[in-house]
Amino acid sequence: MMDCNIVIAGAAGEGVQTVGEVLADTLSALGYAVFSWQEYESRVRGGQNSVAIRVSEAPVNAPVLEADVLLPLNSGAYQKYVSRLNPGGVLLAAEGYRDPTLVVPFREIATEEVGLAIAANTVAIGALAGVLGIDPEALERVLDRHFQNKGPELIEANRRAARLGHERAASACRLADACPWSFPARDQRYYLTAGTEAIPIGAVRAGCRFIAAYPMSPATGVIKYLAKHGEQLGIFVDQAEDEIAACNMAIGASFAGSRAMTCTSGGGFALMVEAISLAGMTETPLVVLLAQRPGPATGLPTRTAQGDLLFAVHAGHGEFPKAVLAPSGPKEALHAMVRAFNLADRFQVPVIVLSDQFLSDARFSVTDFELDKAVPESFPADPAAVSRYQRYALTPDGISPRLYPGQSEHLVAADSDEHDPDGHITEDLAVMVPAMVAKRRRKGEALQRAMRAPEAYRSEDADELFLSWGSTRGAVREAVDGLRAEGRRLGMIHFSELWPLPEFDWPTGKRLWNVENNAGGQLSSLLARRYRLSVHGSILAGDGLPLTARTIRRIYNEQN
Amino acid sequence: MSRTDRFHSDAEVQWCPGCPNFGILTALKKALSELNQSPRDLCLVSGIGQAAKLPHYLACNFFNGLHGRAIPTALGIQAANPQLTTIVTTGEGDCYGEGGNHLLHALRRNPDLTVLVHNNEIYALTKGQASPTTPVGEVRGLHPQGLDLTPLNFPAIAVLHDAALVARGFAADPEQLKTLLVEAITTPGLALVEVIQPCISWNPHPIAWYRERIRPVPADHDPADKVAALRLLDSPEGRYTVGLLYRGRPRPTYGDRFRSAHGRHPLAELAPPPTAVVDQLLDAFKRS
């Protein structure tokens, strides 16, 4: 199967993202499965960033670091990324950094032949299209849309820039006999979506009506999307003064009957933790999207990690039920958001959805979102069926009928103090306090029975299993396939629902490896606690970059 | 049944016998009765402290949440259901201390909330530590050498930031406080009502000491005059001045734009969007 990885690198503000976006859109429009991810420094200008675009005929949705085509936009980018160029790969640049380089002087062409210096990047995009054998007209259609608000003159100038870049690169390719690729149009269309888009769309699907959040990378995109589209859709959006306010606002909205959420990253989530406990105590449904980045403290603001699993599982003082989900890609993220709202509603608990910078920012190809399988369910009580309403009525499964204030004559009272069924403060240690503790525990047991088992991949005949969770799924599957091709009998058990962990029939007699993008092996400690499992070995990273199949295979092979 | 009995609650009151908080409770019940407020459309929101227990003591919907966080919780409630009369009952430790940031930013949003601040100049529930309004020099649990922090003047801050209404009452004068609360509850936007509420357990002075110092807003004070209100609140006698201090110019309230598009229904009544709407959002990610 065709599998080509194109890396574009340059300083922040130099246009790396735009070049990548236009190329990804063009390949997607031609019917290819594109997977693009970016890594960038926490600054607005300067530094060296990269976008990687992996293109294939069917979705792979897993990152690779190594480039088949490398386009550095400056010499610093060349120096930083050249080691990632595969043997036989093509280096496309404005100057001859080394031999062989396909030299296309972007700036000179833009200035002298187009008469528009800022079109240099469009020359570069055209050159990339030339290297890849992309039909210039397909690129033109995407470019026209990209510049549609800039006026006919700029559109024409960019067309010309792209054509010149394309011609120059194509002829350099012919001379060097270096570019084996071609991307004829295919009769296939994928959605090309990032988590940061699919997550808010999942919230829309779920019937979320309120979001409050404080901006924090890599979670900001979620509230940004809803700020743009939400009001039109009837979603109340508020930028809170801090994460404490954001979480308490969401709890207030939920208490008043609205499906409500907040989103943040680790540092902001730390500020929300008291309110998570409040949602647990007051039995208020709450959905928190926690987009992970490396910590501790400020850590690496624009990088990725799976470092907050145990933090999410343990978030909140005291003992109360909560759920933790971790989708692996945009489709799963959309479904996980619906699932999160449904679980929060049904069990009246906080639900934390873990994503990370990689899942947030990478764009995945999705064949079908299967909305018919992501259906919002709510569990309202009927005010007419209640004679004397008690918000915290003691029930066999611990779940009390939920009404909202103003809905009916029934008054609704919620209390963060230990309370009686009416919601009033109690210190009746003999009867009421144990009854409420037991109620919350029963609810937790019911929640645990509702949680979904992990996904098994090629595990039946496997001697060894990779245990993974969240956004590393694509890379782990690819590593399993790669190691299978080397003769290893490997499989994967992948968790998307992490807390409370459900009953699961663990296959016996297999060597287990936990594969995680963190340094401590957080999943393995949860599995040890819940299933008394011990792993044979750990494949861990935690360097701020997404985990790739090649990294997994390298660490695995080093330990074998 | 008297009109205030409509708000009767069976919950056991945990305040000290004789606490001026009882006067605030009475004033609130009377104001709500006068406004013909029904308990079902009333939502009280509180944090932690003695004042924050108030919602338990009258019949209403309530959310007794975290210390300092009543205002954000109330904002969420109001966003979700603007038909509720939402009142924050809080103390100065809760609202000016732990949650001070939220009050500041609530002033920016101008939600249609009444924020009723019981100001006893002390942390009473935790037994007498200094609060954000304790006068300089008082010897307190964590300030055995005397307090060397200056008190916050939140009513002045609220005037500066154009709160819809700023008033101060005296807990020992429930009749006047009732009048101020009626004004506050019926004023669209953020109304800050601070109440001088001498703590009978931890304050150094008896109620009579306060009564001697309380003075009404001068007869010629114009509540629409922002500079006059600031001057009054900044003066030495400002601390004990009670009455309607300031009425801000009308301005949009929290969620107005949203409501003009979607009406004032509770958000809970909106069904999830149809599949076609979600499909349309997703289609933006298909390239051609």
C-alpha cells in the first residue's frame, strides 16, 4: 500500500501550517486518506516547528517522524529536521543544502516572476505538489478557496505562484529521476478532522447547551469551536475568569437542567478538582474535557503526553463515583463525548474525557462518523410521578430521581455538605451519613457495570499483548502489524474507558506490555490494582512527541 | 398562612441564638413575599460560611456549593434558566475573600443576580479569624499582634464598575433591608447588597455599638451620581452608611444576546439538535 510522509518545517509565523493545510486539503480532496500532525514550540514567532502529512489509500491515522519528502523553509529547519529524512527521500528547498536537493528558489520566483514576495509559500506548495505528482488544477481549486476573501488579484497571483513552483519542481524531479509518486484522483472522500473539532461536535450531538472554559493549550480549540458555532446552535458559551469559575459555572448550569461541560488542560484541571468533588457530592452531571500536555506545572505547553490518567482517576477529595474515558481519534472522540454526557446524566456523576495535544491538533481521516451509534440519552424524572420530592432519595441503585429548579412545584436542593435526602445539612453519623456514603458507593457499582470492555486486536493467537489507552491506538496497532510481519505473535488490548474499569476476562498465559506515552506507566498501575495483573515489560516514552509505531517497535526489540 | 410562611422551612437552624442573620432571613422572606415570589421560581445559591447556610432556612430551590464559588454557580444557573429569580447569599469571607475574583468578573458580565453579602467583618464559622473587611489593628486568631492588612471596600469597587445597584443594609433593621432587597431583586443586572451583620460571638462590639454609628445615606445623595457614591463610600463614615448607594446606568445583562436569539426558556427544554445539523457541521471537514 502506498504510504508517503511529507514533512514541512520552519519558524513560527513562516507559514508552515498554511503550507501543510493546503497540501493536506488537496490530497484529501483527491480522495486520499490523509493524516497530518504538527509539533510546535510555545511561541508565536520563531523557533522551529513542523507539520507532517502522511498520505495513503486507506486511513492509517498514526504518526511517523521520518520523512519521504522534507521541505525546510529555512536553514535552521533544515538542520533540525534533516536527520528525519528517509534514505532515498527527497529534500526540497530554496537552496542546495546538500546533494541531492531539489532546488526551487521560492522567494526569487515569488518576487521576480509573480511580483508578490508573500507568495513564496504558495510557490513552495506548488513545488511540493510538483514533487508529489499532484494535478496542478486540484491544487488550484483548494488554493482558490483558501484565498477566496482576498480578491481576484491575489487569487490570480497565487495561482501563478503555485504553477511556477509546480513546473520548476516537476522538471527538477525529471532531471534527478527522484520523485516516484503520483496521486491521481480517487472516487473516495474522507472527513479530515482534528480532535479539537470532533470533540465539540460530539458535545453538540450530545445536546450540550452550556460550556464555560478558560483558555489553555491544547484544550482551547474546543471552546473556540463552540464560541464560533455554538450560539447559532443554542449553546451558551462563556469564557470564565479562571478554571475554578468555569467548572462551577458548568455545575450550576447542569443543576439547572442543562447539559454542561468545561474543557482544560492539566494545570487548569488541577484548579477544577475541588469542583469535581462538588459534582460528585451534589450528584450533578458534569463533563470535563481534559486535553493533556506534559507537566508537571507549566511543562511543555504545546506538546503531547498521556501523563494525567491517574490524576483524572483520582481527581477530587473524598470518595465518590466518576468516569474517565479516553478516545483514540476524532470519531471515537465524538462518540466519547455523547457517551460522557449520557453516563453523566444517567449516574449523575462527573465524567472526564481525556484527550491530548496530539489528538487535539492532528487531523485524522474518517470514513464515517456513524452518528446513528452516537445517540444522546437522558434520564429525567417525571415531576408528576413524584409526590414528595427528595433530591437525594435513597434508592436500590443509589440513583435518585433528578428534577431541576423551576421545572415543577417540587423544590430542588443540592448541598456540598453531607446531607439528608432533602438536601439539608446533616451530621447524623449513626444513620444518615452512612446511608449517603453507601448510596454513592452503590451508584459507583452501577456505573462500573455500565463501563465498556477494552478493544482486542489480533489477540486471539497472540503470545504477547500490548496494553494501551487513548490516542496511541493507531501507533500501537501499526506496531503490532509491523512486529507480526517480523514473526512476532503480538496483539493489542486497548482501553477507551478507563475508570471505573469493568469486569474483563483476561486471556491467560500471555506476556503483557504496557505501551504509554508517559514515563511512569500509569495504565499498568491501574490494571495491577483492578485486575492484579503484572506486566512483563513497559514501552514508555513521554518526551513530548506522539508515540510512533517505530518507537514502540524499537523499545520492544531492545527488550527482547 | 401569613405571606412569609410560604417560605417556611423545617430545617434546623444552626446559627447562634440571637444572631443578626435572623434579621436578614426575615428581611429576605418579607421582600420575596412582597414581590409575590413563588418558591418554585426562586433559586438561592451559596458557598460556605454562616451566611451560606441561609438557603436551608427558607423554602426554595437552592445550591449550597463550595466556599467562594456561589457566583460562578449562580451564573451557570442563570445561563441555564433565566426565568428563575437567582439570589446569592454569601458572607464577606466567601464573596470578597475566597471568591473575590468571581465578584470582580461578575461585575463585567452584569448578570441579573442579587448578591446579598452578610458582612460581619469576621470569619465566624471558623471561629474569629480576620476577614477581608476586618478593621486594621484588631487582634484576631491568626493576627495576635493585630491585623496589619487594610480592609477591602467592595461596594466602592462595585460602584466603580457600574453595578446595576449597590446598597447597604443593617441586619438589625429588617424593614429597611427588606426595602433594599425588593429594589435589588427587581433591578435587572448585578445588585450588590451588603449587610452590616455584627457577629455576637466574635465581634469586639455589641450590636448597640453599631446602632450608634449607623447613619442613613444623606437625604441629598443622588444614587445615579457615581462620583458622589464613591466619595461617600470612601469617607470615614462611609463604612456605616446604609441605604441605596448607587444605581448604575442600564446596560446589557449576562446572556442578553443569546436570549434575544433563543428566548428565555430553560436550556433544559431544548432537545438535542437533529442529526442533519451535526452532519452539516461534519461536512465542513470533507474536502472537494
